[in-house]
Amino acid sequence: MAPVNRVFAAQLAGLPVFGPDGESIGKVRDVVAGLRLDQQPPRVLGLVVELATRRRVFVPMLRITSIEPNAVTLATGSVNMRQFHQRPNEVLVLGQLTDAHASLTDTGTRLTVLDAAMEPTRTRDWVLAKVAVRERGARLGLGRRRSSLQVLPWQDISGLGLTDLSGQPQGAGQLLMLFDTMRAVDIAATVRDLPVKRRHEVADSMDDERLADVLEELPEDDQKELLAHLSEERAADILEAMNPDDAADLLAELAPADKNRLLDLMEPEESEPLKRLLAYSRDTAGGLMTPEPVVLTPDATVAEALAHIRNPDLPAALGTMVFVCRPPTETPTGRYVGCVHFQRLLREPPAELVASAVDSDLPALRPTAPLAEVTRYFAAYNLACGPVVDAQDHLVGAVTVDDVLDHLLPEDWRETGLHDVRNEETSRTS
């Protein structure tokens, strides 16, 4: 993108948008920004562009190569033709921020927003860094002094964050409505920005399944803080709803007395797998694995296997592989026979037995395999999921690539903010 220091949203309205070869794409109709709960400048996600057909589409900022006084140029002539739909955590700068009421943080002076300016950052992001405002209530009649226009930093203005745009912070109920449209990882990032009291209100209002999903995406310190806020009975229910490997990681961080008390409150069928996982070091295959992979007996059909991996609640990585074992099929299983890759299942007749498609040549990990060995294993065999088999040839679990990455990244990777490493196009299309 050309080195532009500041662009006011009103300057963009109506500008023609061209592709890299000069072909006309449409005209800019608005600027889309992601609202925040704190006072930091919102990130500019992209532009709303109206095509010649009157359809309005979203163009991410990373697709824009230059913004000139008379035109906007894209890096590619192809655009996503889906109709633009605003998400609850987004604001249209021209359509919603303009004429919105706000106040000066230090003095409480009432203001009216006239425009907002976006500026580039060193990370190639654009943020709404400045706001053009005028004091509310001033009249322009004869003999009255017109209030002066001011351009102030976003941080100096109150009432324009993730609020009702009238200065009143959203209550827990409003936030939950917003969260209904968001992924758990994005909710976690938002929850981390909340004041402690509001964070607890949101946690109290969430159902167990949703809170479990969010808790899995929080840094360890935030996980422990939220878990400590909950009653012990509800904390045990949340741990039961979490993925077993994530629940075991969280329990391992607690004081032994707290860990044992929560395990005792859990249902035995839920706590026993966690106790097995806690027996392994966190940086081994046994500590990384989940005890709930897809396990079938050799006489199951391909159709049955496909039905299992179509389960929408099954994590994507676990859905890439079905493990074939002798009964019992609960981990630790009977004798491990082998695995079937989901692509192989797609090529087999539905009535065929999974035993005929088993890959018995793929080596299995031992529970004591260290993280470095697990990493080499996934890289060598290009896997998203791999079996963990004990010395008696029982399948005890499966390691997924996301858990490997989680342990390879710096410990504070969640705290640095997912939004800092995710580009605009991903955020809009995921």
C-alpha cells in the first residue's frame, strides 16, 4: 500500500475502485472497523464497495495496494461477490459513527462525531486513530459562535468502543448476543479485555458448553482466574465439558488439593480419562493426547466411519483419521489394528468394511515420546492426527497437530493477541 499517513473516511466516500490492470470495480460506500471493549483504536477491517450491479461487497484492507485522492486500487481484480453483511462487533464508520454522540474522556464534554481518520501501523494494519468532533448543543445562528472542530486521538473519546454508541457499556446479555456470532477464540480475546466484574458476569451467564469452549482458548492465568470465580460444582461441570486434554492441562496447573477436589466432584467416567492424562508429563505424547478419538471395530463399515467423522462436534483434526481396534473401543482399547485416513474412506464403497482399508504400516507414538519426537513424527508423515499406543498394543489416545503447535509456540502466544497475527480477509471469511 502506498505510504499514506492519514485518510479520513469522508474522503473515501464515492471514490472509484480499480483493479491492478485499471479495470473498474465499483465505488467506496463505507469503511468497516472492528469495535473494541477498551479505549484502544479499532482496527479497520476493510471497505464496503458498491459494484456496478448495486451489490455491496466487502474488500479487506490487505487487498488494497493504494489509496489516492481520486481512486482506490486493489492488488487483484477478483473480489468476493457475496453480499456484505455487517457483523455485530463491527461498525460502519460513515453509516454509524458519523453523527454519533460521544464525550471527552477527561471533562465529560458532550461531542458529536463528524468523521474518523484511519492511519497505518507498522504491522500493516490500519486503525481509527483520530476522530473529528464538535461540541454538542452549539448553534450556528446569527450572533452565536460556531463551536470549533477538533481532531482528537481515539483514546480521548468515550462512548465509541464496543458499546451502544451512546456511552453505555454493553451488559452481559448484550455481550452474549454478540458472542453468538463469534468463534470461541475471538470471544476469548474479547473476554480478556473486559473488566473483571463484567468478565465474571459473562461467565455466569454463559451455558457450560460455550464457557468450556472459551476457557480452552484463554491463557492459563485467565483460565485459573475464571475457574476460581465459579462454584466448585460448576467448575467441575465446565471441566467435564472441555476437551479432555485441555481439561487435564488446566487441572495440572492447580494446587494438588484443588485438583483432587474437582476430580472428586466430576462423574467417574469423565474424571478417569483425565487422571490417566495427568499421569504423563505435559510435553510427551501421553500429555498431549486426547483419549476420545474415533475408534471402530474391524467389522464396522465405511459408511459408519464416515458418519462418525461427519459429527459437527468432532474437532477437525480428529476427523482426519479413524482408528481400528479390537473391543473394547473405549480407550485404552483392545488390540490396536491400524488406522484409516478419511481420504481413503471417501474412495471406498460405503458397504465395505473398514478393515479392508486399514493402514497398518503407519508407526504409532508411545505415550512417553517427548515433544521433539512427536513434532518430527507429524512432519515426517504429514499428519493432522496420530495414534498413541502403549506397550501392550492398546490405543490410549490420539495426538492432533493443533496440540503440538500449542506446545511449540511461546507460552504467552495467546496473550499477544490472535488479532495481531490474523489478517482482515481471514477475520471476515472464517
